[in-house]
Amino acid sequence: MKVKVAINGYGTIGKRVADAVSLQDDMEVVGVTKTRPDFEAKLAAKRYPLYVAKPENVELFEKAGIEIQGTIEDLLPKADIVVDCSPNKVGAENKAKYYEKAGIKAIFQGGEKKDVAEVSFNALANYGEAKGKNYVRVVSCNTTGLTRLIYMLKTNFKIGRVRATMLRRVVDPKEDKKGLVNGIMPDPVSIPSHHGPDVKTVLPDVDIVTTAFKLPTTLMHVHALNIEMKEAVKPDDVISVLEQEPRIMLISAEDGFTSTAKVIEFARELRLRYDLFENVVWKESIGVDGNELFVTQAIHQEAIVVPENIDAIRAMLELAERDESMKKTNETLGIQKVF
């Protein structure tokens, strides 16, 4: 019997989570929601049962001729769990307005504050903490990328302080209402950025401080990390450890990966929607100077949290243990060692 999953919000993350759920043999999508009757809503209605996220907008969908099955209030009773992929801060409103009333388990995204859920989640680092929980928050794209890398390092080596600089894309590719056209913006100007504290919601014993800058690009984020090592480590030692984890992809500038533009061009040949679910780490960036390890990685913000959402469903409904769930998710999404 398959777990019935509702997706509240069929946007950048929601449509990807819906498609990922559809690939699982222990899950099915019972419905997705949209707020407005736009082209994404028309596409959603062709793929999944479509419901209206805001009941007051039903008439707009009817006037647009888009077939709907009801509202979010009609969808939730049909589901075992809801994945909230609505815009930042809306998830917390949905929890109070709909999910608690319906008595349904819910997964939130990283744009929500940590207090919205019982656990901030990363499959690799703390899968077990989400088992049986009612409310779980999958941490943001940047936090997911940082947590995966730091987890692999801290479980294989003795590490100390972590310092990371995030070079962030300013908006997702489809956004045309805002953007940074000709400038670089410290965001925030003060230290730390929110990413370090967010990592500590999953890995509380990590000493991490982060800074962040917005850049006029839409493709990916880039992280430059500096990690204090408390034991002698060679770059090849680190490479060997990272090669063990399918959700970390090692690439080389020698193969033509000279920028995020080239990484995305490669992804366009690899997967639907050019989705990269993995951390993308440049091998040449892995260097050691004294007791300091340096690593540079790229993060595809549109896709990296998708496998985490799938694993969170299994953890919350206790469908599988960590390794089994991650293996199944990896196989269905094509996450494997490409090179």
C-alpha cells in the first residue's frame, strides 16, 4: 500500500518533489495545489489532481477553464502527509490554518523558521531524529549542501572550526520581478549569515560561521569553505571520503568544468530540468595548508533539497531506515557516481 502525499505549492520545489514522489514505489501523489491559474497551474492539471491553495480563488480557476478537484481543505483528508512547498513564511501560516486542524503530518522547507517543526532535517546527518515526527523542516539548499559536506568530514576526520563564504544566486531563473543586475550585495552585511546557525540546527556540535553575498546570476550557489583539521590530512584522503557518498559529485576543471555555467550545461545533458541533486565539488579545490582544509562546491538551489523531502517522508512515516531510504531515493532519481 502506497503512502498518499499531498504537495501544497507547485512551484520550483513543489513540482520537483511531486515528480520525485511519483517515482517511488511506496508513495503516490494524491494532489497538488496552485494559488493562481497561470501556465504552471495548467501544466499541473495535466499531470496531477489539482486543488486550489487559497479557497477564495476557486472562481479564478473556473473562469480560466482549469479543471480543479477542490481546495486545499478537500485535499488534506485524502493524504497521509503534506509537503508544504509554498513561499517563505506561508508554510507556518498553513500549519496553523490547515495542517493542525486536519491532524496531518507536514514537511516544511528551509524558508520557514526552525520553530515551525520538531526537527530540522538532513537525511545523511539526522534521519533518525525525524522518525515518527509530525512536523519536519527540510533545511534550505545552502544548509543542505553545507551539512552534507561537513557531516562527511566530521564523521571521518577530527575537525575544528568551519568558516564558509556563500556566493549566492540572487533569484531563481524563472523570477522576473526582482533581481540584482549589476552589483554584488553582502547579504547580510554583518556576520554571521543565517546559514551557519541553520547548520547547527542539524549538527549542533559544529563550530561554524558563515558569510554570504548575492551575485547577479540565477544558476547556482558557490561555497568556499575553510575547515580547521585536528589531524594530519591529505587532499587524497578527503577525496576518498567524498567519493563514498553518492550525493556528493566530484568534478574536475580538466574535464571542462570551469564555471557554474559549464556545470549546468552538463546537467542539461544529464537530467530532466537540468536538476543536480548533489553537492558539486571541484577536486582541484580540495587543498590543505598546514592544519586548514579548503573546499569549493556548487549547489543547484532548485533541486538539491528534493531527495531530502523524499527521505523525510519515509522517516516521518517510518517506512524505512536511513540507508534503505537514501538508496531507494538515489536509485529512482538517478543519483550515482557519474565519473
